Amino acid sequence: MVRPGWYADPSGLYEFRWWDGRWTSDVAVRRSKALAFGALTLGIAAFFSIYFPILAVLQAIAATGMAIVAVRQNRNDNFAVLVLSINVVVLSLDAAAFVWSVWVGLLGIVIAPAAP
């Protein structure tokens, strides 16, 4: 007989399900999945905040940091690795938008001031 405990969920909907002679309704998700979903959500928000470059870069840095933690918690979690990859791309785009907005601001104010 199998001992009671947490085992891989046979339905595949969750990471683990409690077995005590039968499958119960008690389920568990690894922290890295929840953290990876949070990182993905924040990364998507950072992508759509690109019109506010400072906010977007800060969000993308936070999302990338969360994804790094998720990958470190479970290196075999392909979803966390995918989220990390997406957030690195978003961070790059947001950083480029920030640099571009600073350049355009300097171009209009300092480099090429309007003629009197």
C-alpha cells in the first residue's frame, strides 16, 4: 500500500495532490510557479507601460528579478525560464525606450535649442 503524502497530481492541473488511500481535494503548487506567474504579470504590465519609460524600466527590473528567483527555486521549471526570457526582452525594450526618450529630450532642450 502507498503511504499517505504529497504526490504528483495525476490530473496534471496542479503540481501535487494529497494521497491518503484516495486522492483528496487538497492540492499544492510550487512557489516558483506562483512567483513565475507574478513575474509574467508584472512583465506584461511593464511592456504596456512603455509610454512611461521610467515606470516601465522599474517594473521590468522587478519582474526580471522575480523571474530569476523563480528559476533559482526550481531550475527544472521551463515556465519560469520562459518568463525570465520574456522579461529580459521586455527590460531591453523598456531600457531602449528610456534611452530614446532621454535622447529626444536632450535633443530638444540642450543640443538643438530653438532659435530666438
